[in-house]
Amino acid sequence: MLLADTPSATASQLLDLYLSLHGFGLVGPDDVRELGLEPEQLRDLERRIPVAWVLHLWQRAASRGARPEIGLLVGQQRGLHTRGPVAHLAAQSATLGEAIELFRRYIPVMSEGESLRVEPIGKRVRIHFLLNAPLLGHAVACEHSLSSALCWARQLTGVRLVPQAVGFRHAAQAAPAVYRQVFGVPARFAEAFDYLELLESDLLLPVPGANAYLKGLMQQRVSDMQAQLPAQHSARLQVLQLIERSLPSGELSVEAAARGLGISRQTLHRRLRSEDCSFSGLLAEVRQRYALQRLAQPGCTIEQLSRELGFSEPSAFYKAFKGWFGVTPKGYAAS
């Protein structure tokens, strides 16, 4: 049984990752059994599982010498037979733009470990990919998300889409040629956000086989599923996710969180107190988790991590980190 404050995903997410990593010889049935499941149980695609189980498979793959580009490669093997309810809903859209909007709206049903933000930029549209805990700051999982999203869009439209730009917050995990092969353009690194940019005209691409009647039925089903998610009723979980999504922009104030939830600052404080927590405590929790995740990855500099966490100066990050863990960031990374 899932705990109320445990971010969850549909089993389709875990099954898709398991089948791909198994194909690379990096995970096997015993890795799923460690989670208390038989692999066949993942065929119940709407079953809720902890997002942490996805991280478990990535960690098993890394411990067995997974190639640096494994996230990109696995993303390109997105399987149609492992589509969950949100992907099936999006497949009934009239256009790619409508499909992206449905994903943006209902992505918590697919996985509470991810969220999307869509931003028009002139004649382009930038799709921001935001990972939530426990995937927050996990470079391989991030590359998998962008790679699989592009693969999915190509499958959906039947067109080999090439984005106008691709950006990652982290340092390159693989050779430049690998990113160009997957995305069709050079990838940018040390960006403020993780994103794909498409042309506005790409969003008008039709989705062959779309069915408006089926879309209506499935949208009601997915909407009902979303209403049952614990995060929809917990101020603590909502604020945690808002903080995680706001790390790239640096909007890390209680006022910004209250605006994001459409309530007053006083109401937010009251709701958090009723769950025995505070905004400052949740902000520290997110920063601690993200810092440890990123420091474990190659190519992460203290200066870059300080910016990613929303600190004005690296010295402020050093002081905060020492207070959290009793050691400096460099000391932790060297241990």
C-alpha cells in the first residue's frame, strides 16, 4: 500500500523502463521482486506504484555499468504496448499541441515525479521538463524524459520531428554526437531549465486515428484518477512540488507558493501548520535532497549547484550545506 505522502506513478512507467533496461541486460526479474512484485504484475498498467521504484531500476542499471547515454537510449525505445491511461488519452487528440496540453494537465496521473510547463517564445514553444522528488536532480532520468517525449511525439504524429533546441541543466553525460543523433540538433548544457523547443507550427501536426468520442470517455476516467491522488488534498505535498518546480526560476518565497496555490499567505501558513510543517522547512528539505542527488553526479560544480538551488552566492550555499550535514559540499563529494 502506498503511503499518503509517497509520490506515485502508474505501473506503465515502471514496466516501460524495466523492459528497456532488461533489453540492455541491466536489470532482471529479481530487481522487480526486490520491490515485492512479480514482473507480470506490472501488466496492470493503471496500478499505482511509488516513483522511488523507478529510481530503484535506474540505480540498479548504474551499478551494473550502464553506459552514460543510457537515459537517451532507453527514451528512444518508448513502447506503444506499455502506454498508460494518460498516453492513451493523448493519443486521441486531434493535434500534437492538444496532446501536449493533455499531458501537461494530467501528468500527475502518469507520474507525480514529473511535471511540464509550456511557454510560447515568439514562433517557438518551449516545453520545460521539471522533475519532482525522488527523481529531482537525476540527470539520467531527465535525459530519459526528454528523449522519450520526442520519441512519443514522433510516434503520435508519424513525423520525424526535430526540435529547434534542446537544453539541460546538468553537464553532458555522453559525447555530443549521441545527443545530436537522438534529437537531431546539438544539445545545450548548464542551462537554467531542461527543455525542448518546437515550432508553433509543429503543434498543429495532426494525430492520425484520433477519436473525439474516446477522448471524452478517457478524459473523464483520467480526471477521476487525478482527483484521487493524495497530492490533490495535501498542502505539504503541493508546496513541495511547487518548490521543486520553482528551483530553476528561483521563485522560492512563501508568497510565490501562495500565489501558485491561489490562496493567501496566511491561509498557506495555516494549512502547513495543520500538517506539522513550514515553508522554510520544506524549502530546506527540497534543497538538501537536490544537493545530494547532484553532488553524486559527474561534472557538477559547487558554483553551478548553488545557482540551481536558488542561492545568491556560493558562500550562502556553503554555509547552508554545512549546517545541514556538518560538512562542506566539497568534503561531502570527496567522501
